[in-house]
Amino acid sequence: MAYDRHFPSSMSSNSSSLSWLTRCLYLLLYLAVACAGISSATAAALAPGVVVGWGINDDNETILPPGTTGVTAIAAGGYHSLVLKKDGTVVEWGYKLPGATPIPGDLKDVMAIAAGGFHNLALKNDGTVVAWGANGDGQSSVPYGLTNVTAIAAGSAHSMALKADGTVVSWGYAGADDPNIRNNLSNVKAIAAGGYHSMALQNDGTVVAWGENTNGQSIVPNDLNGVKAIAAGGLHGLALKNDGTVRGWGSDDLHQATAPLGLANVISIAAGQYHSMALKSDGKVVSWGIIPNGTIPFPTDLSNVTAISAGSYHGLAANLTSAPTYTFSGFQPPVNNPDVVNLGKAGRTYPVRWQLKDAAGNFVSSLAAIKSITFKPVQCGAFTSVQADALEAETSGNSGLAYDAISNQYRYNWATPSAGCYLLILGFDTGQVQQAYFNLRN
């Protein structure tokens, strides 16, 4: 998906030339950046559940909001981004066009997302579509009665839906949209929305394109077949073939439509305004074309990636593998009113013990599994439970974390603070949190 930030509404008789002038100015900027050299950065292998971004970051569109977990899908738009969480809710961040409708507060049960220029789409489990954001061209006005949708795509100022019967529905402004092509399409299995053009992949592995054609982006190569995935950029198109190679067409002034020589074993593709991306079967990402050198450069050593998405001038990559979980036994699990309030004395050192098991039932023994041990004061009135357990065992020496291989227990010698009520919090490398309440007296 790609778009021109300065033209969110319909292109009038003279706005087309203005849009072209804007593109030329961007092109000069990009060429200057390319000649100066684009810096690169390295990144460690992505852990499960991690999302990273790079490129223009004027509106923090490349930085996942802190505390966002359970991500199952990513989508990069104009100057904003989306993620879908495993609970069926959506998180949005980055630039929002003034006056545009916000993400619906009751949006849930979402199974897929798409980010456009200034608008967004969500496909719900019941096959209906929800849209929000800019609507100057009707791109957020979902056609009445649209159901049985299996896939969605969002362009600069238009939206697309693929129905279960293999037909395509679109709305908004999509350049020289040809309804004769769109309405006669059938046996479609995938769709893609570019700047002002659209693409459809049919069951026989062929590709159909329509809409704006200023740079040949709607002219699919005659010999293109055996395609399994498609992506539409600002002024170019990409096709991933069954043999793991990538083919491009349309605007190629910054080599965005020409895949790097020798690129193979590709499993996913994405296209932005002037750049393209490929995810390889080894979990590594390849990028070509140009993104202006924003605050975050492309991480050249990115690995362990399972999903990619290209915005207009930024990119996202994620490891959507489910993070491992531990079975915890020890002090009370995290509930609002814990069954036990641990009663102890201030200024003493108490050994706090617990066990962790992995998904296979094996004991976890690595100290690295414990990411943090913190405590914070809380109101004693929060302790509504009448049950209490006196802390009898004390220890001496320095506080610290250790693992006892005989009892298969972690032990943390907690040097308690001054009198009062506290919440002791354990954070694990899986993202899980366990906590317990303590009432300390003099």
C-alpha cells in the first residue's frame, strides 16, 4: 500500500498534475538521499511477539506502542500502522488525518486488517467489513449489505474486498477504475490495492490489474503466470511466483520494481511508495528501492521474521510466532484480591520461591527466564481477603536470584523495605507476569 500524503481527497482536473509534481519533488529528494548513501543498522533475531519498524518516523509510525502484546497481524499505511491482537482487537498508532473518524471503540472479533493512505479496514469473523479514517472519496463507506468477505485491501483512497464466491468489490477513488474489469472478475483468490490502481490474483495463477496506469502499473506482463501472491505499491506491482522468485512492473525509477539479482526462496512480498520487500523462507528480509533515511534505517540483519508490511515510506516486520508460556507454581497467581496476604516484618530478608515449567512440562532453570523482579507500594485497603499467611523463614546475606537444582526452585532473597503494603512482581521472558501481596509490619 502507498499513497501521496498531500492528496487524501479526490483528484480534480488539476490535482492530477499537482500530484505528479509532488511525486517529482519526492523523487529528487530520494535521489539525493541515495547519492549521499543510506545508513544501515543491524538487529538481533526477533523474539516471538516482537514488531520492528524502519523508515520515516515523523509520527512514530515505526514504533509499536509500549505494552502491546499478542500481535497476530501487522499493517503499514501512509504515515500510520496497525496491529491485530489475538483477542480480536486492533491497535492503531502514527499520523491520523485531522477530522478523520477514529478507530471504533467497540471494534472486536477482527480476523484481518488493512491500512490505507488515511483510512483503515477490518475484516470481522462474521465476514463483514468495518472502515474508519478519511472518507473524502468514500473509501471508508463500506457498501451496504457487503457480507461473505474473505480478504480486504486498502489503497491511497480506495478499498477492496474479496468475497467467498471469488468476486471483488471496491469503493472509493481508484484512479481510472474500470468497472468492466472488476465486475467481470471471478475465481479470484487474492487482492492488492496500490496508490490508485488495483490487482487481483486468480485461481489459475494469473494476475489482473486496473486503475491508474501512468507508469504501466496496471499493465501486467503478458508472460506472467504461476503466481501465488501479489503486492501493489504506489506506482508499481509485484508478483511472487510458485518457484519463490519475484517479478515486478510499473515505475522502476528507483529500482523498486526490479528484484535483486539472485533473490529466491521468497514466501511473502510487500510494496510501498518507492520501495519493495520480500520475506525469505529462512526468516530474513530483503528490501529494494528507496525509503528516505528516516530516524530508523532498515535493519540489514533482521531474522526470525514471519510477517512483513510496507507503508508508503516505512516498513514493518514481526515475529508472529506465539511466545512460549510457563506454568507457574509458588506464591499466589495475579488476581485482584489474592487468596493470601503474606504477613512479614519490615527490614528483614525473606526467601521467595517458585517453580516454572515449559509447555512440555520440563522444569525451566535458566536465570534469563526471569526478566525482572520489582515491588511497589500499594494501599493496604486493597487487601480485602481475610486469609493471611505469616512469613516464617528468614535468611541473611545479600538479596539476589538463584536456582536450586535439587528442589527445582528459583529463590529470590527479598530484602524487604519499610513497613507498609507492597506488591511483588515477577516478569518472565515470555511476557507473563506473576505477583503477590505483602503486608510488612515493624
